[in-house]
Amino acid sequence: MLKAIIWDVDGTLVDSEELHRTSFNRAFAKAGLGWCWDRSVYGRLLDVAGGRERIRHYAAMIGKDEETLPVSIPELHVMKSECYRQAVGRGELRLRPGVGRLLAEIRRAGLWLAMATSTSGTNVLQLFRTHLLTADHWRTIVPGDLVRKKKPAPDLYLKALKRLGLKPSECLAVEDSESGVAAAWEARIPVVATPNLYTRDHDFHLAVAVIDSLEHWECASGAGGVSVEDLVRLHAEGVQSSRRVCLSCRMVG
Ligand code: XBP
Ligand code: MG
């Protein structure tokens, strides 16, 4: 029986990766680093979960010794996170299409909502402060700064299961990236992938289904938005690998 839906944040609940990218670049400029991540570079760097880890990976990639940087990587990440939260505060972030409606449907159906995200708790709080999401709608929230290993390690999801007091089979995860899907799968939680512009070429073979849009699916035999009933049905079908499911005609793409 499905009892809880565990949501990823960046790229799934909110269309945030572009804002994260520009916030990194603002921090690099402030630090006088002369680094600039364009979309293709950032798309590749998204394989590394966690902003601090991503900066560290990039510095190593371009052969930069951390000691030689004008500011430390933790400081740089603090500067980036401040830029990101200010941008969210200016109203530059949106829920992904269909998310608001689906969250309301899930709550009306009596299912719990939870979050498992690599980003920081402070960034999640900003989503509540700006009323993009409502804090007391969430049974538990596990941010990246509460675990030692971020996605694709299962730690975030295992902590969410422990806090919810549920078995993996009583949950369904929703993720936008390959590392996120792998993290949920490692925790034995059935997971639905909903790619975005940055992750559409990721490998989702571990996902129960790949849904391009939570707001609108369309096929020969119909159209509509992803409903809580669809999620319950996909959960019930359990894990079947690498299929693009059309929610109406069940056609496998
Ligand atoms: C995705 C991430 C995050 C963000 C950047 O998080 O990997 O690191 O890209 O945020 P999610 P921070 O698991 O929600 O998809 O700089 O705060 O890490
Ligand atoms: Mg994500």
C-alpha cells in the first residue's frame, strides 16, 4: 500500500538548476575567480550532487589546487547559496508545472509528503519563506547537510524512511536525475523519473516510469495531467526497468 511520496527538490519540485547555475557564476565573479559555467558545462557537472562537491570537482577538473584559490571552497559555496536564496527571495523561482496541483491531490488522498534533497536545509526553508511550498504539508524533510554521502548514495532516502517509519515498498520517490533515481533505487524505493532540460539525456533504466511532464501528457488516446491515481498505479506496478510509460494508453515508448 502506498503511504508516502518522497520528492526530490532541485529539478523536480522546483525548476531550480538554472538559478543554481547563475548563482554559482555570481559567486565566482564576486570572488574574482573568472570561472563561468555555461549550460553545457553545468549539465555535465550535475552528475556531482551537492554544490560544494560540484565546485571541488570542477576545480580538480581544471587542475586548480584549492589552496591557491582566493577564497576557500566552503566560503565560495556559502557565497553561492546566499546569491541563490536572494534570487528565490526576488521571486525568480517557480514550482515545476503540475507540481502544485499534484501535491494538493496527494494530500487530499491522505498520503504523506516527504523530501530527500542534496541541497541545504536553509535553501529548502527559503522555499517556505517565499510561499512556494508550505512547511506543515511535509511529514519529513531530509536535506543534504544532514547526511555524509549525497546522491547517488541512498543515505538521504534511508533517513527519510527511518523518520517516516515506513518500508521502502510503502513509498514512491519522484526524481529528475540519474543520480537521484539511483539513490532511491539503492534504498529499494520505487521511483518515477521526471526529467528536465538538464537531465533529459540521463539514464533512467532503474525508474518505474519516465514522465516527461507532470502537467501534461498527451498521446493518441488522450491527454491530461499526472494524477495521484496514476502515481498509485505506477507504484503498484512496482519496478520494471527502462520503459517510457504513457499514462493513458500504457504504450511503452
Ligand atoms: C540537486 C543538487 C544540489 C543543487 C545545488 O539537489 O545536487 O546540489 O544542484 O544546491 P536535489 P546546493 O537532490 O534536490 O536534486 O548548492 O545547495 O548543494
Ligand atoms: Mg534533482
